Amino acid sequence: MTSPQTQIPSEPSGLHTILGANGVIARELSQALERQGLPVRQVSRHPRTVNPADQLQAADLLDARAVLGAVAGSEVVYLVAGLVYDAAVWVAQWPVVMRHVIEACEQHGARLVFLDNVYAYGWVSGEMTEQTPFNPCSRKGEVRAAVATQLLNAIAQSRVNAMIARSADFYGPGAANSFLSFTVFDRLSKGKAPQWIGDPGKMHSFTYTPDAGRALALLGRTESAYGQTWHLPTCAETLTGDHFVRLACQLAAQPCRLQVLPNWLLTPLSWLVPLIRENREMLYQLQRDYRFDSSKFTRTFGVGATTYQDGIRATLASRATAGH
């Protein structure tokens, strides 16, 4: 039962445009919007349909004219794009993407929902909330703080009606590029022991991707949600990495084994594997407690998050169905 303060979506019937189509969050968001009977436009360099009636529009977000055309006619725009996981690429491209999207939404009068991560917060002692100040301790975090500030300034200047929605690290069906996919779910699907980087005794929050997609669709349809920052619903259970792995092994009906990669091994591996090299500056997230608070969303909308047990079970089942 929801509280009397629960916000009711305004149910805009206009076009909902997704910038950064084809990713797992874009897919979950598309399905959530379709269930509400809302028209969806998929935008990326090579967009694909999620729902039968989806509009497709190819556009490069680094091209201002292309972004302007992609946003035309939209009531709500969702920026859920992911750039190549490279700090130099982020420095060069993220401010340009944000500028183009803000300008396009400003010109066409579209509302904007920006999906962000927690890199701008840096290391946080205690829980991360919507009031946590920006204190980045990585190059990628500095970029995220800069582009979030770009958008916040545009909101303050009344240039665009927008919001920021943040999540913790992802897991869920189809989240193939997530940390947990590589270290836990891929390995369990092959009968191998899960692996962990950092300290498995530290707490770590993870956002279930279907929860994120449904929450973005709800926020985008709620007029009173704009002008704010929101943390997407994330299970409040305080699981450590070790506890997460134990639960996954139990649900996969496999022996509980965990391989912890020593920090000294990451240096030679980073010479060989670019992804590990790019991830090294983010290791602080796995060496300290990482606690993500989404209670504002739950209080406001009366919507909670999927439990880890249910989320892990569904993720394992999806991989078995897909033959992984």
C-alpha cells in the first residue's frame, strides 16, 4: 500500500525518445514505456526495435544536427547512452554529448531524463544519497561531475526541464557488460568458481536492471519529479561481495567457491587487458563499503526494489534460457 504522499504519474501521451538505444537499460525502459501504451523512438548509430511499434532513427550524439533531428517531436527524452569505457574518450566526448542534448531539448521543448552513475561522488563514508556532494577521485568521476553540473546549470537557468537519475552498479538479465556478469554469472554458467576484485568483505549495492527501467519510465511520466536528482530503486539489504556470491552459488545449486584476485596481479593484467587498465582507477568502489540509498524514490512513489534473492534467481534463469 502506498502512502498519501505517493506521486501519481501525469501520463504524458507524447513521444518518448531514447538516446542510446540497444543497451540493457534502454531495453528495459522501452518495455516499461510500451506497457504504458506510450510511443517510443529508439536512437543510436544503429538502432534496433524492442517493441514492434518502435520508431527507429539513426543518429550520432556527437553530431548536433543529428541530435536536433532525433529529439524533434519528443515529449520526453531519456539520455541513457554509454560511451567507450576510456577516460580520454569520456573527457573528449561526454561534454559534447550533453551540450547537444541540452540544446536539442531546449529548442524542441522536450523534457529530459539523464541516467547517471555514482562516479561523481567519489569515495563516500556511509550511504550515498541524492544530497551527497560531488567529490570525484578518478578521471571518469571528474567527467561525470562536469556533465552533471552542465545539466544542473541548464536546469537552474530554466533552459531545460530535466532530472538526473542515478543507479548503483547494474546486474540483471541481459546486463552482459556489468561487473557481476564477468565475475559471477558468466563463470557460474560455465560451472566455474566466481571471482572478485577488491575486498569481498566490503558491502556493495547493486541495482537490478528491470527495476531501473521501470523506475526511469515512471520518473519520465511524473511532472513533479523534474528539477530533482533521484536514486533508482536498489535493494536495501546490506550484502557484502562474499554474501552476494554465496547467494548466487546457492541459487545456482553449485558449490560456494570464490576466487579473489590479488591487487598485485592487476598491474600485469592491465598491460594486457585494456578494460582492466581502465577499471583500476575505480577500484576504490570495491575496496571500501559502497552503500547506495534509494529511500527517496520508495517514499515518493511507494515502489520498492527487487530483493537480491529474486534478482539473482531471475538473472540465472535468463542465462539458462539463453543457453549461456
